[in-house]
Amino acid sequence: RRAPNAGVDLMAVDHGRARLRKTRVIGQHQQIVRLDYEEVVPPDSRLEAEILALFNSAVDGCDVVVISDYAKGFLSLTLSQTLLQRAHGAGKRVIVDPRPQHSPLYVGCGYLTPHWKEMRAPLDLPDAEPTPDQTAMVAAKLASSLGANIVLTLGPQGIRFCSQNGTEQFSVPTIAREVFDVSGAGDTVAAAFALSLAAGADH
């Protein structure tokens, strides 16, 4: 399907299962809780082959590849690593918006945009506030363990960047806003970062 006015192509695959359903409970303009009704099953070999074929048909026309992992059964380790190899083989930079339980899927991805709270568990670190020393340490550990440049989002404290080899680190502050709901903030970071790289900016 195509939305010509938006320049968007949708190449859908059918996994043969019921669609996910999300029910949000809202009060005073704030999301209180979300109930997910889902059946999460890794893709089988047929589905992996279909996804890879669609990817292969599109990757050469891309400037940047973005993989948003919602942990809903789209990615497997084999598929993820095959997609990364194909993208890098085509000379494309890859940005992954990750889920912490899937960290092994992203090894060598290029750029990873994890959230501070999400990525402490895979490193066996307790929850803590993002101090400058802590963010530098966590970003460096992630970069080393996953072989990727890290764009670590810190909520109202901005973003911490660490290069794959750990030699380049810097922080970008944010101008905090009073908001009702931060849903989609990680998607926005990944999209804006991808657009900037595609437009010729460096990280």
C-alpha cells in the first residue's frame, strides 16, 4: 500500500495470528495504564524469508535503515543479524530503537537509541538516577558489549552519546517541558536522528 501524499510505502507481511490490541486507560489527560492483548511468537522460516525479500527489494533505495523493535514477534536473532549484514553490505547506516531483552539481536548494528532505565537490567545494574559519571559508564559498557554507537536517552536530562570504541563521548541537554504523556518519545528520537543522518549531519 502507498500513501503518495506522505511518501510512505507499507510492505506488510501476514504472520497468521490475531492482531495486537492495546487498550489505554486515560484520566485527566494522562495515561494511567495500558492493557495489551497479544500473542507474541518469533517469526518462522517462511515469515523470515518473506521479510528479508521485502527488505532486499527496498534497501538499495534507502538513505538510512531504522529498525524499531517493539518485542512483538517480528525479529529473531537470525533475521536481525541478516538484516544488519544486508544493510551494511549495501553501505547503509542502521539505527535500532531497542528492547532490553533483545540486546543480542543488535550486536554491530551501527547506532542504538536505548533509554536509560530500559538498558540497565541487561548490564546487571540496579536502578539509579542518571548522573554524568553513571551515564558515561553505562553508555561505554553498552557500546563495548554491543559493538555499536550509543545514543542513550535520559528523559529530561537529554541524551548521552558514546562512540563504538568509546573514544568519543558527549552530552546534549534538553529543554524540559511539562507533558501529560511521553508515549512515542523514543520513536521520535530514533526518527529525528535518522532524518538528520540522512540529511548529511554527523552524529
